[in-house]
Amino acid sequence: MDLSWLALLACPLMMLPMMLLMMKGSHSDKDHSAHQKDSDELKALKEQNGLLQKELQQLKNK
């Protein structure tokens, strides 16, 4: 039984997982910066929400 054809398929078949892993690795840097941006926006919105709640409470007390 001649299995030399498996050697021909080994290279192309191994390239697919390697390319997928490389693409996943390059996206992790972008994901981190996007996560940081979302975190900063969330913090700003929480601060704004606190200020609006205080203002609303002051208006209710008048």
C-alpha cells in the first residue's frame, strides 16, 4: 500500500490550522483595545448617570 500521497497532503492540511491560529492571534490585540475603549466609555457613562441622578434628586427636593 503506497501512502506517499499523504506526504503531499500534509503541508496544505497543516497550513489551514496555522493560518487560523495566526488570524486569531492578530485579532486579540484589536480585541484588547476595543475592550479598553468599551471600559472607558462605560466608566464615563456611569459618572454621567451619577451626576444626572444627583441633579434629579435636587429637582425633586425643590
